[in-house]
Amino acid sequence: MRSAATHHCTTYALPAAWTDGVSHTPGSGGTAGSRRRSTIPPGRLVGDGLPVPCLDGEQRPYLNLDTAASTNALPAVPERVREFLPWYSSVHRGAGYKSQQATAAYEQARAAALRFAGRRPDGDDVAVICRNTTDAINHLAYRLRLQPEDVVVTTVVEHHANLLPWARVCRRRFVECGPDGTFDLQAVGDALRGRPRPRLFAVTAASNVSGWLPPINDLIATAHEHGVPVLVDAAQLAAHRALPPAADYLAWSGHKMYAPFGAGILIGPRATFAAGEPFLVGGGAVDLVDLDEVVWTHPPEREEAGSPNVIGAVALHAAIDQLELTGWPAIAAHDDRLARQLRGGLARIDNVRLLGPEPDVDTLPLAAFTIDGVPHALVAARLSAEHGIGVRHGCFCAHPYLVRLLGLTTAEIAAHRRAVRAGDRRNVPGAVRASAGINTPAEDIDRFLEAVSAIAGGQPSTVAYWQDSCTGDYWPQRDNKLERKAA
């Protein structure tokens, strides 16, 4: 099938009725209440404080320390969504009034994402609204039209989302980390100078395992000095710090920045998406289709085949507005206090091993740790069942990084691989991760540290726990009846 491109000059102006005596487009961020209400950390999220049953028969306020995996919504987010829902309609090319309103809200969300990333909405970059960071990086890996002999430089610190898409299309050259899980500019420079010259440097702005914040602006500058463009995986950074404006490409998710409605963002130069076939093909990505020819439309619509997630875009826009209203200085100060309390507190507990940088190194409010003699899955199960605290355990979709932090030998890794291939995950190596957010007060960290201290100090459980060999998870058992967590 022959393909061609055409220019696309559609603009999305607000209908007159919404600019004459009416304050805003539904879902665009103009409500007086939501615009005035700033969240000064710690602020509450939807669902905070819900009582959950514990094994001692008491109900405790649920303490969510798993925000690095996904976040609850800022209250303004579902408020904005509820406001928009009556006006929901199909977007782009719809002549109806509601369709015009939905299109305006969707495009305003796109413009907000560009501004959030330090770009001008009328500049040379485009924002592709996708599902999440994984979707965005897979999208970019396809659109860069890499060849099998091409090289992408990345690091062993990365989430699988920034490792596996590149393995599918080209060769990878890795920047190694030290025992503390960090790397320096020299190591990056050495990798960038290798031959053949890399087509891209793909790097995280914040580790989802250790919370380490690489010197992202310096890394970008180093890559640019070598003539290499940079993709920044900003999934962990977006809710905590301003995005690096010099990055050539940025990817992040709404569900990690208090907008869990299924939208994510890929930002990059318009030229990247102006030639060749889009990642997904179908309705909305074309201007003309014949049985043997297609004329692709202009980006970013070219990259968004099918009916887009308008609700997710509206929610993401609301979260962006709230984070900007709060301000990065207030958010960063809150993060710094929590990070030092969390990481320093864990480091002082006997039998606890803190993974990653030393507690005095700047990180996100996130910590991965192990307890001597207690499997990571059992630690997480006890924190939940006995204390009402939700954490994550395992390898955090960053296997290469975690095995380095744990210091596993080649023989140990091989033994675990054999067991997993045989269907036995009982002894899979891993750690426990606690991660805080804009809603976490210091008292919650104290409560968590007290619980960890009890487990690490040998406090026995009131019930036995049973381990599922297929998943590796532990479940509390009472009166010989297995109590499984709700799926």
C-alpha cells in the first residue's frame, strides 16, 4: 500500500457561547473552585484513610506507601472529570456542540502537557496522548525507524519499559552502576563515545527502585555534546520535580501523578512523527484512504489512531493544574523531608538493609530494603495483614538493577532462573519498597518505621502464613482457613 502525508491545519477554537459570559470549557481547568484550591503538602487524596481490617480484629486507616507503582487521584481530578462527563462526545471532525466542547477540552489537555514539559504549544514539539510510559516508549522505539545494527545507549538502572522496547528493534549499550546503584557522567560519556555512534540515549530521570535522581540535566547536556538525542523516562519524576526542558523526548504517565484515568504522554519533535507509518493505524490517523493507498494526516493526530481517551486527557490536565498550583518548591521540600525520614529511619533499624544510595543522598521519598532472615514477600504480607500498610515487593520491573543492588552472584541468578522456569517462585530474589507522595505526612512514615522495626526485631505474628509457590506471595492463615487478599 502506498502512503503519503498531507499538511493538517485544523485549529480548535472555543465556541462563542463558552467565551461569552461562561467561564470555561468543561474539563479545561476553568472552574473557580478547582483553580483556587491549592494542595500544600501533605494534602489528601481520594481514598485516604479508608479503614481496612487487620488480623487482630481491629480496623486501621489504610496507609498507602505504594505511590511509585500508582497513585490515587487528587480530589480536583475526579471533580474535573465529573464536570466534563455530561459534555463527553467524540472528538475531532464532529459538528455537534458537545463534540466541539470535547475536542476543545482534549486539545487543551495536550497544550497543558506541552507547557508542563517546558514546551510551547505552538512550538516544534508535539504531545502524543497515549496510555502510559510503557506505551509511549514502545511508540517511540517504532517511530525512530531504528535498524538492527543501530545502537541505543541506556543504563542498568532502567525500568523494563526503557529496556525491552529497544531490545526489540536494535542493539543496546549499557551504562553500569556501582554497588550503591548510581553511575556518573564519565561512565555515560564513555558509552556515548563508543562506536558505532548511538542513535539515542534513553535514561530515567528517577529510579523506581532506589529513588535515586540522576543528574538529568547534566546527562542531557553530555549526550548533546556527543550529538546524541535523549529520551527521558519521566514516569517517576513527573509528580515530584519539574521535567527537564532540554530532553529531546519525554515520556510519563498520568497514573503516577495523581490522575489514574489511563492517559500518558509522549513528547518529541514534530519531525520524528512527520514521515513513515504511525505506530498504530486506523481511523483518525488519516486524511485519505483508498484500497491501495493511504494519506496520513499531520502529527500528533497521525499518532493517535482510534477514539482517544478524552476522559484520561481531562484528568491529566487537572492533575497538571494542581501540581503547578502547588509549585515545585513546596513539593520538593516535602519530598526531601520524607525521603530523609524514611531512608534514615530504615538505615537505623537493626537487621534492615537499605538498598541504593546512602541516606544523605538526595532521592525521591522512596526506599527499597530487605530484612535479614525474612523473605521480602512475607515482610510485605505482614505489613498489610497486621498493620494495614500497603507496600510493594519483588523486583519492581527492574530486574537487572535489583540483582546488582542485592549483589547476587551469577550462580545465584542462574539457580533462581531455573526455579522460575520450573514454576517455583518461592525464593525469587527481591526487596520491599515503600514510596510516599504529596499526601504522606511524617506521622505515616513513623507508623511504617515502627511496623518494620517490629518485624525486623523478631516480633512473632499471631497467625501462620502460607506461601503460594506459583506466585511467591504469602497469605495469612487463621483457624486453618486461608485468608487471601482481594484480587
